Amino acid sequence: MTTIGELSRQHTQLSKEQTTHLVNLVSEWGMLADLCFADLLLYVPVEGDNWMVLAQVRAATGQTLYLADWVGSTTSADEQPLLGQAFSSGVPIEGEIFVQGVVEDCRMMAIPVKYEGEVIAVLTREWSRRTGRQPGELERTYLEMFDKFAAMIVKGTFPFAGRVADSSVAPRVGDGAIVLDADSRVRYASPNATSALHRVGISANAVGQTLAELGVIDSSVRQAFERFEPVVEEFEQTADVTLLTRCIPIVDIVDEESTVLGAVMLLRDVSELRRRDRLILSKDATIREIHHRVKNNLQTISSLLRLQARRLESPEAKAAVAESVRRIRTIALVHETLSREPGDDVAFIEIVRPLLRLVEESLQSPDRPVRFVVIGDGGRLPATVVTPLSVVLTELLQNAVDHGFPEGDGGGNVVVELDVSDTELRVSVIDDGRGIPDGFKLADATGLGLSIVRTLVTTELAGSIEMRPAVATELAAVDLVPRDRNTGTVVTLRLPLEHD
């Protein structure tokens, strides 16, 4: 989607600061459209005495004139004379316009947008007299507020300069609006705002009173009046009701001094949203606590197996128990990481690094020094993938050490390379050891470790695995050099990634 900045750079001579001012205006104008019940379009002059639409917004409180998106389109000065009049005079101009396909009487108010005393664009309010809302107190009040903000746009004081409260998370006019005067007393409260006040137990007529007198937390109003800029605040009005408010001051400059003439405070009852947030946080904490307890239980099982191994005399039995302990510790490591991570996903690299240390501690010896290195990043993976994948990686690392670097052979290097794309995770285990025997086929391997690997990869992970001798270019790519006649080994896992 073409942005305001891109259109401005391609078709206008506006400076970076002027473009930023227009971007800030567009970030605020959803409120303006709701207040005036009409479409708003932002025009800038372009080459050839034409005008281009930089941005467009429709009101959530009224009907739209335009079903099409006109951003990026141009119009001539002859078709829209009001634009030129407003741009040259520097004052708002209102008149009739013709809209293709609309038979009703349509009108436009062209408001010059000033920045540091110079008109840089024209904001238009375009509406049909016959399709608008029926006049009433709400409409009259909202239109009055729109006129005040329009006057600020003409003077260059709206949108507000600097870092102000983010309007993207703020309530809209339709959620509830309270109009305040210069003394921060309520002049008008919309029906939705009145309903929100009723939900917090305030049934008295709000008009003429300050929010503090009504019992509403008014810190956002006080800050907006003191700082001359919008303020967003969320607070728990009662134990059961949470309100999100945004107070936008109406500012005038007299003798180079800013004065607050009043404000519009938008408010929304977000009690149900926050209740759901608390439930999610509670659920997340519970899941992490479960992972923590599973990790502790697995560590207990591991300790019991080590105690049992000390009573065994058969070397084969001791080796089998040691392998079981290593597998259990691998699964415990996954649960330990998940107990620290929010959500159900985990950064796989946070599993691989401690996993390499675990394998290094259990398989290294002075006669067989092996260096383990990880390259790349596996992205974030769900726990249902991480657990079996970690077990597979442990088995492959053990296989690389046991068969690639026999005791007394001098050791070597093992590299784990991770590469993730939108559709696939590729995990490669590369070593510079003795390599695999001639005629070796993974499908015919009968060892328990490789059988576990083959089963987990093809069933639980729905992936593929390949084991073959390494070539010199593959070793060089990960900074390995084959020693003597060794060829090294490459094991590559390819796992499909599912996306919602």
C-alpha cells in the first residue's frame, strides 16, 4: 500500500517536516471524521495545477459519499475550485460540489492545513445534506467541536507537535465522548459516555460538574490541560470496571501564549478486555508452572536412574541407563526453557545452545576433545515440535561423536547449522570425523539411537532425514577441514513449518 510519505516524495516538493505534519494529522483524523459525520480527504497541489489525494477516511458515525478509494488519484483545479481558494486565502471555504452517482445536494468544506505559518495542504470535509444525521444536540455539539479543531488546523496547532499519546489505541468518538469547558467542567456527555458512567455507579447529571466532583479519576484531563497535548490513560474506576480515556485539549494561541479553551475526552469501557487479559496471563502463568514442575519431575527421574546405574555391574546396562538419562535431561531442558518463555512457542536457538553444552559435558573426554558450534537461528517453534526435535538432535550429536571420533582418535569438530524459511526448517549436523562406512543406509540402521531419530522425524515431525559423507565444500562452508583421509559426515533434517 502506498504511504503518505511515498506519495509526497514522488509528487510534491514538501519537506520532511511538512510531510511528518501531514502524517500526524492523518493519525488523528479518525476522531475528526466521527465528529463531523463526513468523509475527510487530504489534498496537496501537484504539477500541472492539479491536486492529489494523499489520504482518505470515512466516518464511523455517518454515511460515506465515496465507496471507492481515491488515494493517489488527481483532480484538476477547474473541477475543485474550492481547493485553490482555501489554499490561496488561508481560510476555510465551503460550497457545493458534484459527486458522480450521488443525486443529493453535496457540499465540501475546504480547510487549509498550515505548518509554521505556511499552507501546505487542504483538508476537505465532504458530505450530503440529505444523507446526514438528523440535527440534534449530539450533532450540534460534535460539529461545534469539529469547527474548533478545524480552527486549530488553520492556525497550525493541530495535530500536536512532538511525541503525544498514541491515538491508534485510544477510544473513538462512538465509544463515548465528554466535552469539557476551560474550567474542565462537563458541557456535554454523549449517550455512550453516560452509559459508561452509569456502569461505574454515577447516575447524577454530569453537565456542570467536574469529573472529580462526579467521582471519576481525572488525571488525564489535568495532564492534558497542563501539557497542552493529548493524554491517554487507563485506570480501574472500580474493582470491576476499567476505563480507557483520551483527553484532547482545544488550544488557542493568544499573544504567543497557549490557552486551553476546553477539551474532548473520549472514553471506552474496557473491563471485559482486561478481564480476558488477566485470564490469559493467569493461564500463561499456569502453563509455565506446569512446565517447571515437569522439568523438576524429569530431573528427579534422571537422578534416580543415575543412582540405579551405580549399582549396576554390566557395562552395557550402565551405558543404556546413561543414554536414557541423557534423553530425559534433553526433554527436561526443553521444559525448563518453556517455563521461562511466555506463550506456547520458544526460540529454538535457546534450546540448542544449552543442549550443546549438555552433550559436551556428557560425551567429552581428555582423549576425545570435541568442539561443538552452532550456526544460524531456527526461529520460534511450538513446543510440540521442539521436544521431539531436541531428542533427535541429541541422538545425532551422540552418533557424530561415537562414530566420528572414537576414543584416542584425537577429537574434532561438530557444527549444528540452522536455516529457517517461511515453509521449512533445515537442521544440519556436520562433523569432520571418520565419516560413514561404505554402503551405509540410514533405513537399514538397527541402532536404538538412529531408530529413534528415524521414527521421530518421519512420524511426529513429518519431515525427512538424509545422512551422507561430507564433501570438501560443505566442510569449508562451516570452517571445517577434513583431517587425513577423513571425509566427515553430513546429516540433514528438513521439517515443514505450518502457518495459521
